[in-house]
Amino acid sequence: MIRPDLSLPIPENIEAAHFIGIGGSGMSGLARMFLERGIRVSGSDRADSTALRELADLGATVHVGHDAANLGDDVDTVVHTGAIWPENPEFVLAKQRGLHVIHRSQALYWLIGGRRLVSVAGAHGKTTSTGMIVTALRDLGVEPTFVNGGVIAQLGVSSGSGSDELFTIEADESDGTFLLYDTSIALITNVDPDHLDHWGTRDAFYAAFARFADEAREAVVISSDDAGARTVAEQLTHPDIVTFGEAPEATVRVSDIVTDGPVSFAITHDGETVSAQLPVPGAHNAINAAGAVAVLLTLGHGLEASVRAVEGFAGTVRRFELHGVERGVSVYDDYAHHPTEVAAALAAARSVVGDGRIIAIQQPHTYSRTQEMYREFAEVLEQHADHTVMLDVYGAREDPVPGVTGELVSGAFADPSHVHYVPDWQAAAEYTASIARGGDYVITLGCGNVNLIIPQVLGALASSGPGAGE
């Protein structure tokens, strides 16, 4: 892993940029926007993907696999993620050539270029909240430029250039880069301590969010319900703080949440109440919607118009996304990779599954998070899923840690009959198909590559007979 060095100079002009790790949702969005600016773009990733093929269709030169030969002679700037290693041959060669080598957050800073910025931060919900704000603004007649951490379903992209002054981003707290931006309006969805491998302590994590909020030029929109957000709010000195949530004292209050199907709720602000319903399930999405509405109100839009605009949000890719139905079993995917997110995703599934059961396929993400939170993962999975199929850890940027595997999580279940540890993916798919029955939901969970098991699951379901209990 390369920690971003935000002290490195950002070039004034970029003519040809090379992206190391171009296939990621955030990086591919940045590359797309560079192409829209008329900049020559090349890049590489360790595996082929839809994102790579789409960028190639737009004119980028893309490579599968990392190799020094991928770095063209015309490149003046190299953009990298924190997930690559210092020994990456393209990164090493760029340093040797004396090129501008910048972190993706600095590339985003360059794109923003001083425009009025809405930055969405938080341990959970920021991709969805950013998507809600962007689609609502477009519905309200505003054309913002945006960079999100995931593909917005109804737009089919994670980034886009708009004609208005407003720029909306998902700001990343994991490595501190959310402090780089000159934010006008800061939205904090929650402050559930995470990424302590970077921050070290909870207090440091809270202090970073407080700095992010207090440096906002115009306003801070922050959860009234989340314990971590309340801790941060107590530290703030900002003159314009807007709270949102179910708390009676919230500036923008959400109430009457009904999760029996697509979530419905009411939002109250300044004595006015508007009812709403989203096409996506889950109480957490009602809370996300309240935060998005609070931002829209801060931007000067009315309550009724803001609520109606947010209602049009159709979700983001890899957030409770249906991939197929075989033998009456629906197979979903969700990016949830923290116990709080897993609980929210499974609660949303429970609200719409009816009489069916929930079978979770969990891929723990990073050895450090798994080692720190394996008991919490086991607890929420056992509480919210009827059965869990546990895969091995997706290490991402980290080296393996002895003894930290999916079995560490499965071994923490109080009732071992609720979990089955299957490190082999094909065996995991076949086991899932053997226990699934019509009306069940299978949901893959994790922000690694667990979604790639879905074709195997659908194939196993299609080729197998009725599952257990039928």
C-alpha cells in the first residue's frame, strides 16, 4: 500500500495521464472525466473488467496487468490509488522519469478546480447519499459535475461533467484525503470508527471528521442519530450546522419509517412535513434520503421539491443489486464490508424477502478489519441472516496475517449450524444452491471481488434440484 503524499505538487496542466489501477469505480470515473476534458488517457489494472472496456471505447489506452511498458513516452502525469505497492513497475518508472506522480485524490482536486463543492463523507452510506444528491439535483434542473465511489444506476456512470458551478463528490476518510478538498457544504452520514490502521485511535478519527466539517465554507450537514457523529458535533465550532435523522431535535427529521417493501417515511423541516417513498428498501435509505434533502435545502431548494427529487433515486450498483433469479431464488449483491453496513443490508433484505430466507455469502475485506471485528461480523450475520456461507479474506492492499481467515469469523458464531466456511468458490456456490429454496434471497457481501461468484451461484442453482426444505 502507498500512503498518499498530499504535499507533492499538483501540475497546473495535464496533457497525458496514466492511471495505475484504472478499473476501480473511483479511478475509472476520474479517467472518464479526464477524457471529457480532452486529455489523453492510458491506464492499467490487474484484471479485465467492464470499466476497462468502456474506457477503451471512449478512447483510453488500457492494459490488463501492470508492466513498465504500459507507461507511454508521452505521459506527463501518473495517477495512482493507495492500493498499489511501491514496487509497482509503472509507479517505479514514473518516479525514475521524474513525472508528476499524484494520488487519485489530488487528481480529483485538480478536476474540481475551485468550484462550489459538496463533499459527502462517512463510514457508511456516502456512495448512496452522493448518488441521491446528484440525481435529485438533475431532477431539479441543476447540472452538477460529480465523482462518486460507485455507479449511479439510473445514470450508468460513477462520474459526469455538468454545466453548473456545483461539484459533488464522495470524499474518502479512509486515508485522510477528504481533508484535501476546499469544501463548501460538508455532509457527514455517520462516524462509525473504521480504518484505524490509518488513524490509530478513535479520537484521531473523530478529530479528522471535526476538522473536515469545521473547514466547510458554507455549512455542515451531520447525522443527529449516529453516536460517532454526535461526538464529532460536540467538537464543532462551525456557525451553520444542520442535523438530520430520527432525533426529535433534528433540523431535518425523518419519521414514520415503514420498511414493509420499498421504504416509506416522512420528512419534517421548519414545521412542514412531506411524505416520501423510495424504490429501494431499508430504513438506512430513509436516513440517507434525509441527509440528501438536508443538503438540497442548504443549497436553497424547497422541502417538497427536494423530497420529490430524492424519491427518483434508483440506487447504485453493488448496493442491494439484483443479478438474477434461478429456481425462484433471487441473487443479490451488496458492497457492505463493515458490521454496521452488513446489518443494514441484511435488514433491508429482510424487509422485502417475505416468507423466504436470507442466505449471506460473506467475503471479509482486509486482514486488519477482519482481525479487529470478526466477532462483530459473526454477531450481525447470525442475527440477520438465516444462514451464512463464509469465504476467505480479500486482502486488498494487505499481506496475509496468520490465522486471520474466513474461518476466524465462522468460528465466532454462537450456533455453528448457521454458518458454513467454504474457501473454494465453486464449492461455495454449489453448497449455496443445495440449501436454497424458492423464495429465498442469496446476497453476496463485501467490497472485494465477491460479486464475481454470482455467475457460479446462478449456474449452480440452474443445474441443481430443489434446495433444502422443498
